[in-house]
Amino acid sequence: MIVDMFTRKQYVGSAYGEDCIWQRWSEYVKNGHGGNIDLKNLLNTNGQNYKTNFKYFILEVWNMNLGKDYIIQRENYWKEVLMSRQFGLNSN
């Protein structure tokens, strides 16, 4: 989960595949948005330094062998619980 500490809006994502969280978080370090449209828009509007407002959290750790479908199911669970689609940075 990424929280914009200025607005308190949350983004929930997941990581799966060969490099899992390492690959995912490497993208956030490199570009600040990891491909997320809402985070990308924040950075385009406020400048690349705005990413210093982002705090990163791990909500759950999964076994990579559980598969992509299970991990996406858990991601959707957290989006519902945290209401990050309605009040956060998840458009999907």
C-alpha cells in the first residue's frame, strides 16, 4: 500500500511474477508511480518531488506459489476494506 501523506489517500497494489515485490517496488523507486494512473497524475500535476509524500507499507505477505489469481483476489479484498477505489488512488 502507498499512502499520500499530504492527502491521506491510499493506493493498494500487489506483486506477483518472478521478482514479486522487488520488481514492483523497484519501479516505484525509479519513476514514483509504478504505472498507476492516479499516482502518475499526482506526479504530473505536482512534480516528481511530490513522491517524497508517499509512504510504503506491506499489508500481507503471500507465498509466490499461490498464483496470480489468489494474489489479485487479496488485493481486491484490501481495496474493498480500505475503500481505496471510492476514496483513494485505485481506479481499478
